[in-house]
Amino acid sequence: MTDTVTIFDTTLRDGEQSPGCSMTMPEKLKIAEALVELGVDVIEAGFPIASPGDFEAVRAVAQKFGDRTTICGLARCRREDIERVAEALRGISKPRIHVFLATSPIHREFKLKMAEAEIVKSTVEHVQLARSFCDNVEFSPEDAARTELDFLCEVVEKAISAGATTVNIPDTVGYATPNHYFKVISYLKQQVSNIGQAVISTHCHNDLGLAVANSLAAVEAGARQVECTINGLGERAGNAALEEIVMAIKTRKDFYGVETHINTPRLCGTSRLVSSITGMLVQRNKAIVGQNAFAHEAGIHQHGMLQNRSTYEIMRSEDVGFVGENMVLGKHSGRHAFRARVTELGYTLDDAKLQKVFDDFIALADKKKNVYDADIVALIDKQTIVSVERWKLVQFHIGAGTGTIPTATVELRDDANPEAPVSFRDAAIGDGPVDAVCKAMERIIGVTAELKDYQVRAVSGGEDAQGEASVEIAFAGRRYHGKAVSTDIIEASALAYLKALNKAVSETPKA
Ligand code: KIV
Ligand code: ZN
């Protein structure tokens, strides 16, 4: 029987720690649902002690999915952290408590001010405490990649004796290189007497762009759990990208000799969902899920592909659920053909949702001649990605042109009390029409944010392609992202900016 590698997804915990990527509870639930459908083995749903919101989110994910997939909560080596995780996971059939404590000399001296013996003592005490709540306990010696090897072996051995069922070896700062990391895992396998009683796990950050390579080197050395995130989201340069790990293991099964439980045709859909919710764009040439991942430009490649796809393609696009630029439907396509295409694209929509997406499709087909698969996916995302947004764009009008001052009038609806929504109108001038619309919205909401990044790109091919706008704003010392799609790029920009503002105001306590 082939060995299986456990895929531990930490998009909702480490991924959410990316600047500007905080998510609301319905957004977390939506991502958790997608992760369950993707087939991940463990979902790290959050860090319950961090805030009441984090606690509630872990609890909600656990309640909804804790009988289908293992749900994990993170805890420092502190009693109150562990009790909080246990509380959030109470009653589910597949809980896991993940306890961590830094072990590297730098962390021991400057952050923890603890001696080696104290680290070992605390590890044992807290792993035992976690085991008193749950049979499935993971221990992580934080910054393991910069920890003295013999001390690392000692801590890991003691953690396993205390009851850890998974020992995770984090490269917290992305310092490792593949050969180095291979040796670390191999050393642990050779030197830790009870290593056979636990699963060895990896958790690699991407500061040197090596997170995926390091994780795979660890698998080669015998690790059987990989911690990763969708689109490689995570602190700083991010974590190892789930889609890359999974497809490397699948494509090079001849070399690694292991498998995962991942339903790979859902990879691209899950990537799009995470990108839409967090507002973090996926770069065009990103491996596996980027728009260009399966595009062949050079004539010689195209010629080879026509003879035999395997000349230049190591994976089939359908195996990752890649949606290309096929022109599929037009204005006269019926509801039946539309439903069939939606199903072929891998979506299951109930009748009410399908009707809404179909109505949007007819409206879009009126505006643009060719409707591509990517357009349909954008319409589905718009209707299915739940976002609880207080402010809604009702209408806007802009005046812009050479020799005129760009102006915008905007109407927003305040849904703070959904039973009695109130509309507000205002106007502003700006450096350009997009700036004017954003300023008018800020005037209505009563906030001023700083635009940090702004990008517009085409969703599909053709001159009449829909525009996808992505913005990053800074507000009250934090970053927020927003992303939206429309045939009108000013509308897409306004909607993306409003999404980011909605996130910002929902997190900022009222004065
Ligand atoms: O990067 C890290 O060390 C972590 C631990 C909490 C596992 O995220
Ligand atoms: Zn991490």
C-alpha cells in the first residue's frame, strides 16, 4: 500500500496572519467548506486565545466540519491557551490541539528568556495537559530550523514521551535550504528513540522562496505531514503552497512514492475562492493555479503540443480544475446549456443561486459579445462568496476628461441595521475618476484610508473582457484587501475599494 502524506492546511490560521488578509466568520466558514471538499486531512482553524472572534471562528468551523475533517486549534505552552482550544473544539469527533514553544537559541535568549531545561519542562507539562483533553496532540518546537540539532532531538523525544502524536518541525523564518532540511529530518529519524510513535511534520515559510522545496525534501526524508496554505498565503513571504506540494507529490509519484487525499480538480476553484475572499491576487505565472500555468506561447511548443500534449505538459489542466479562456456561451444560450456548463466547471448551485448567476450572465452577455469560462466563474464567485458588508454601492456617476476636474457623485446604502437600511449621497473631486469615487465613498462613511496598492487586470481574453480590480489600503495601522469584477473598471475599482473599507470599518471599534 502506498504511504500517505497528511495535508494540514493552515490558511485560516497562518494564512490569515498575512497583512490585510483577516477574514470574517462567514468567510472562514466558506473557506473551511472548500477545504473539506478539497479533501485536506487537517484544518488549522485559528488561535482561539488570540481574541473572542478567533475563538468563535474556531468553534464555528469545528461545529460545522469537525466530524468530517480533523479540526485543529493553536495554543502556546500556557494552560489558558490549551483550555481555550479544548473549549473551542469540545464535542467534535476529530479534534487536534497544536501546542508550540520556541526552541532556538535566539528565541530562548531574547524572546522567552528561558533556559533549555525550562523549555523541556514546559513542553512536557503542556503536551500532557493537551493530552488530558484530546488524544490527538501536535507539538511544534518553533524556529526548529535554527535550533541546535541535539537539543531539538531532546525536545522532540520528550514531547513524544509526554503524548504528542505529531511532531512538527517548523522553519519559522524560512531559513532552511532543501539539503539542510533533509538532514534535519533524517537526523531526527535516526536519533530520536521514540520517533516511530509520532508523525513527523513540516511547516516551512517562504522567505528564501524555498518553502515548497524544503517541504518536499522533508517528505523525501520521511516526514508524513505537510503544513501548507492555499496560494502560499501566510506571514511575510508566506507558507508552502498547498497546490504546489500536492501536485509535486502527484506528478512525481515515481520519485516520492507517496500520495495525498486531495481531490486535485478542486485546486483552482479553492485558490480562486481564497483569492477573492482575501483580496490577494494570484500572480499570473504562479505554478499550478496561475492564469498562465497552462498557456503555451512559443510556436515550437504549440507544435509539439498538437502532436502530443506530453511534449510540453507534465500535468493535465483538468487535473487541477484549471479554467481556460474557452469561449462558451452567448446571449442566446439557454438556461439548460448554462446549467450544464456550470456543472462542467465543477460547481453545484441550488436553483435559486443558479437563477441569480444566470440573470447576471444574461446581463453580461448583453454588454460583451464573448462570454468565457473565466467570466462565468467570476459571476459564480460574485453570487456565492458570502461577505457581510455594511456599506453597499447603490450608484455612482463620474465626470472626467482632458481639461476637466475628475468628479464623482456616489450613493451608498448603510445596512448596519438590515431591517432599516439608510442611503447616503455625497460628491468628491480626485486625481482621476477612480480616486474621486473612492474619496466620495470615504466622505459618506466618514473615514480616510491610504491606498497602498491598486491593480486592474482582464479576467479573460478579448477587448471587451471584464476587469478585475484589486486594492490594498492602510487604515488605523492595518492593511486590508478588496477585489471585485465588472465590465466597467471604475465600478470594479469602486467595489474593490468599498470591500476593503467595509473590512476596515468592521474591525475598528467605534469612537
Ligand atoms: O511558523 C511557525 O513556527 C508557526 C508555528 C506556530 C507552528 O506558525
Ligand atoms: Zn508559521
